[in-house]
Amino acid sequence: MASVAETSSIPPELAIGSRPLLVRFNDGEQKPGAMVMDPFDVELREARTELDMLRGKECRACLEGEWLLMSDEGTDECFLLSLASLCKIPLPPLPADDAQSLSQCALSSPTPADCTVVFSTNFDNYLLCCRPGDEGWRKLPVETDGTYRLAMGSIVSSRGRMYADTEMGTFIAVDASMPSSSGVAIERTGIPRPSTMRWPCKSSLVESDGEIFLLQFYIHGFWHSSEVVDVDIHLLDTSAYVWNKVESIGDRTIFVAGDNCVVLPSASRAGIQPGYIHVLHKLCRDGVRLYTIRLHDRTMSCTLLPGSYDNMYWVVPSSFIKKKNEESALTLFSSEVRPNIKINKPTFDEDVEQVAAPWSSLPVDMVDELVSRLSFIDYLSVRQVCKRWSSISKPAQYAKRYPTYPVLMSICSSSAGTFKLFDPITEKEYTLKNSSSVSCDDDFQMLFFAKHGWVLVLRGSSYMYATNPFTGEMLELPEIPWLRNQFDGISFSSAPKSPDCVVCAIDKTRNAAHNNLVMVWHAGDEHWTELEIDDNTQFCSSYSNPVFYHDEFYCLGTRGNLGVFNPHNMTWRVLDKPGAILDGDPKPGDQYCHLLEFRDNPMDLYRLDMSQMVRTKVERLDNEVVFVDNWNAVMVPAPRDTSCNRIYISKVGGYNEEGESNRSAFYDLKSRKYNPSYFNLTERMNSIWIEPNFKSQ
């Protein structure tokens, strides 16, 4: 039988089965075939397959990396089609009354000629299933307590069972191993979902070698400005129906496009870098974002793809998955293959001190003099040599020559006591290890706010702690009330162990029906204090942290206006001035709004004159530099003349001789350009800018 490559004019490198590709359909289009793209090709070339059997058909799903489920509303035709072999398997017509309710689809086995095809449904308590050769589709009821209808999403199969995700925070297990005459049966309902860090979170079910993984992608921002910022992974224990958090996917590589997931179970044998997750994210107004997540070092990069996300599928057929690495390894991802970053993990055990003994015998005052000539990262290394040297603080002359500026700190989602630090000025990375973070094997952790050398860390959905990774101090905060982790921003007034510290989280939308609130913790309190905001204005807080200024928390609105919360008298107000900067619906740009505090002036690309409450646009930063991450923005005096007029972002680019990404990324206000180009930069997941502080509270 002819292959796709032989029936079309597409080049060999875009032939189905040559490498992981993307296929995009335009449903109902009279032109035959579909568009094929290699998303890892720098030229992003596309070609059209010429398949008459796809003319005018709607693609319902792409299954097992190659099988298309096609339907024709006009003729009621329904069939499975292999893009690799062009094998066509007829199916019964889809019931007209169920067509609009159908959600996701899966096969009970990778051999479609002898399997069950199962659809999940939206807000209808049943699954729709059939087998090739059946006369029609059958409904499989999913019983509930009668008070709600299930909205089901992802569905996958494993060893004769199928698992469907529901919006009620549970999963359904289905036994599909029975003969065709018996159909399928619900084996178990109410399998609980693992905990998530916060809303929003996009999840995908993935099957590989009989194992079921749940990928939870954490999203920052709303609508077309949202970005993927982190991921956590759980593995289903099918004997007890519980989810266990894992940090690795082994030799696998996973491709995700919504609920279309394909796994290479042995990526290294296929010549592809293992331990990667490639996920398409459609919420971008400029196109489709392809995130490449590297689990070995918790970093990711982003590429912008042309076209529409709708009906875009990963195609990695079994002929490619089973392929032996007989030839040289594919050059796919070769530009991203990097050795693991070398990690220095200093500890203060006896063995290390014995090794450091010759150096530790040097007089501290002599070492103190040498410190003035070191970069910040090297200064950290000196402090870690031994206990005596750990007490060395930066001398006055060092502070004058090298003023303190933020470094990019990142933490693995479940790591305990290990932080990575990246100095954007010297472009060096360091790993700081201490016991100031909480061990968290099962819950996700995320860095939210940093100031005075302290950082707020959210653990799971109910717990938060503050830690100073430079001194090893840590403070546990009270348990967060149920569902109150869904705030738009959070910050504290002073160092968390200060007697006057106040932590404030705010959630305010323009929807009067929404439960708008402020959540406050004062030093010494045993619980959080909640206050509902009685405000009918159109103010909507942006997805960024408030700034504590003159004993009040200033909250930036999505249009650039300000809301103010006073933690002492527990009052909220929206300021008449300054007026809104943005007109119309601001949500497409809300992610990029940040409120800064610098030299007694809050600003977000505009400088605010507090005496007249008027903003003037900032065209240059002659003596300052700005550091921006997903949640925070910090402005400080420029440590070097070359760093003026720059806004450093929480990404890096470029490669050193070892293949490590080590070049600082920034936006140049003078040239109005990113350096290097914004896309294809590497981002350290779960990262935040923090100003070092070695003073204990």
C-alpha cells in the first residue's frame, strides 16, 4: 500500500514516520489532506499531504500517535485511518444526538482492528463506545448521586482498562477487556485527583508501557497572555488507585497537544533526547507556543509556531516508536542537548571540613580582604568552605564596588534545602544547599514573592512558609483557608520574622458576583484573617504581587489603575488617580503589568508622581536596572554601567563551551529589543528574583 510520502509532494524529512511531526486539519475544507510541520525545524517548514479520503471530513481525534478518527456529517461516514500505512477501518456512524456532547477519545489497545473505541462526554453521564464491526455505538452510564452531570476530559487506556478524567476532581476506571458481546463496564468511580498548587492548572493523562501518568501544567496569567511556568507529574498506583508524585519519566519523551498525547517509551533507542516533555499551549495571541521542558535540570524553552492550535495533533506512529537506532541518531533537538549543569552541593559535615582544613586555617581577616575582589557567586562559594568562613559578611568596600542586586533563584517542586542561583551580571550559576526549606515529597511547591532576602513558598494548596536561603532561617505560616490559595498576588511588609510583619494576599475581579477578598496574616497570629471586598467598581487586580508602600499595600489593576489595602484598619479603596493606562478589555496584557517600588516611587513602566498622582512614561533607565519575573519586578541601582537601560527577565540564552545555557536575557529600553530573541530562550522553572541578605532576623 502506498505511503503518505508517495501520494504527496512533501519532502522526505516531513514524511509521516520520519520524525515526530505536527499535523493540522481544517475541518470541512474541500482541499484534500492536511498540513504537516516539523516544529523543531528552525525554518518551521510546512507541506500538505494529498489524501482524497480526508476531503471534507472532520478529524475527531488522533490516537496512538497515528490513527485519525474521521467523520462526515453529510454522509454519516465514520472510520479510523492510519497516517503511516493508510489502513482504513470502518466504524458505525456517530449518533446525531450525541455528536455535540462528545469530548475526548481513546482506543483500548494500540491495535485498532481488535479494540474498543471510547468517547468521553461533556455534561452527560455516560461514555460512548463501539468496536470495529459493531452495528452501532453503545452508551455506558456513569452513575452519580444525581445532583450533577459529569464533564469528562482526558481518557487513556492501559492493560485492558481505560481511565477518564472528570471536572469533579476524580477519575473513572473502565474495564474494556471483555469480549464484544459483553461490551465494557465501569470498574471504579471517584478515584481522587492528586493535589494541585493553585488554579489555573491544565492536566493531561498519559499512558506508557501500561503505566498511567498525570501531567499537571501550571499556568500564569489569563487568556491570550498566559504562559506555562511549571509542571508536576504523578504516577497512578492501579492496585490502590492512588497517585504518587514522581520527578522523572525515565527514558521516555512525551508529546502533548491538549488531550492528544504520544509517548516514546524508549527515546534514546530512537535517537531522541529522553526526559523531555514537548507541550503545545494555545493561549497565545501571536500563535501557538511549543514548550520544551527538560526534567533533568527543571528548565524549559519556548518556540512560537504559526497557525491555529485547533485540530493540531502530534503524529509519532508506531513505526517510528519501534524503530531501532540503526543509523546515526536523529539530529532532532540537537541544538538543545546539553549536559547536566554541574552542581556544587556544599555541606558542613566532618569530611568536607577535613578537605577544607588547609584553607580554613587562613585568618578570617585575610579572607575578608580577598572577598572584596570576588563576584557574588564566588563570595557564596567562599562562605561555604567551612564554618569559620560562613560568618564572613561583605566588607564596606565590596558593597561600594559591587552593590547588591537580585539573583535568579529557582527550586525544584519537591526538593528540600536545594536552591539554584543565577547571577545575571557575571552570568554564573551556583547551587545553595541548606535546611531552610520544607521537605515536600507529594505536594507541589512554588516561589511567589521575595524581599529582604526572604521568599514566600506555597506548598501544596494549604500551606505556606517563608525562608531566607542565605541564612537558613525559616518561618511556617498558618494553614491557608480552603480554596484561598487562588489569589492574584501576595507580598509581605517586612522580613517575616520581624514583629511588625504583615503578609497580604488579594483577589479582586470586576465581577460583582465573584467572592472578592483579602487574606491577611500579622506576625504572631495563629490563623489568617479574611476580609470580603465590598467593591462594585470595574477594578480587576492584575496577576502580579502588590507593593507595600507607606504602611499600605498597593495593588495594580489590569488597566494600570491602583487599589489600596490598609492592613491596620482593614479597609480597601480604589484610587481615582492615577487613571487607567490601558483602554478596553485589558486581559490580553494583564500578565505584563507589574508594580515596582524604587526610591519612594511605585511604577510599572511609568513613574508615578505621588504628589500629583500623575504618571510619566519612563524612556530610559540611566542609573537603574529592572528585574522582572512572573510575579515580581525589582528596580535597583545598576551594578555596572553596561547594565543600564535593561530589564532583565527570568530567562537565559546562549551556550558556553560545555553546551550550558548561560547568557543573561534582557529587554533593552534604548533599542526596544530583546537580547537575545525572546523565543527559544531557556527558563528556569519555579524561579524568582531575590536580593541576597545575609543578616539574621
